[in-house]
Amino acid sequence: MRVFFVRHGQSVANLKKIYAGQSDVPLTEQGRAEAAALVPLLAPIHFDRVYSSDLSRAIETQQIALPGVKADATSPLIREFDVGNIVGLPTGTAKTLTPEGGRDYTPFGGETSEQVQARLKKFLETYLENDPCENAAVFAHNGIMIAMMNLVLGQKLRSPGIQSKNCAIHVFEFKDGKWSLLAWNYGIHF
């Protein structure tokens, strides 16, 4: 099975360079244009399953990028990091990087990289790993994309050293009980 993880388009929080975390911020006009630019890339692919984070920026990206396609499920398991009480503050104002390269928002009432990865694992086990479909799409957030890459590689990538750009497509394969990466930041044209 191939799984196309798609990050949402530019949000108001991305534009303002503030922490959004699990707050429900909308897409900007640029974010909607980025999502629309995905249509010709995704249209040739038949998706047996489509999933989205339950936050509106991911849902709207999915609805624009796959017009007329209703998500099979929306899930809080693939929400962005919970950043606790620093929502709305400028990004970079809080020390969140751990010496090992992960993120830790627990001092602010949020969660760690390990907790995000545990949520992602539960999502994968619940919705994908036991489903014999050929192609699936998952619309989510930067933190989920990084967690997926860490899961596949079995290590922590230094964030912000690696990022998922808005509306980037990351293609993973699940075969013989193992995940592998096929493409990172595929389709970027902004």
C-alpha cells in the first residue's frame, strides 16, 4: 500500500509565524491556492481511502485538493503537536528542542515528540496497517509528517532541520509489515 501524506496549505498561523498547535486556525488565500495546485498531482491517483486531521486547515486542504471526495474519517490522532499555553505566541519564543533533537511542549502543558509519534502509531494501526487498500491519502500537519519520518527511520530527525512544506506530499509504502519512504516533499512548486 502507498500512503500519500499531505501537509495542509498555509494557515493564518503560518503566515503570522505564531504557534497554532491544535487550535483551529483557517487557511489563508495562499493556502487555498496551494491546495488547488495539488489537484493535477493527485487527480490521476485512485485513492481507496482518504483521511484527514479533524482540524479545519487539514479538512479544507483535503476538500480543495480532492474535489468531490469525502474523507473516510477525520481523526484527532493526526492533529498537530499540542503546544499547550504558547498558542498564539511567535514561533521560536519558547525553548522546545530537546538535546536529542525532538520537541517537548510539556513545560507549557503540551506534548512531546514521543507522544505525537504514539498518536500517529495508533492512527496507522487503526486505519491503515490492516487495510488491504492500494492507495490512501492522509491530510495532516508538519508535526505528523516529521513523526512519520522518524517512525520510518527509527530515529529522531533534528527539527527544524527537516520540515514539511505547506501542501507537500510525502509518499510512504507499507509492505510486509514495514514502512518505507518513497518520496519527501514531492510536488513542491511554491
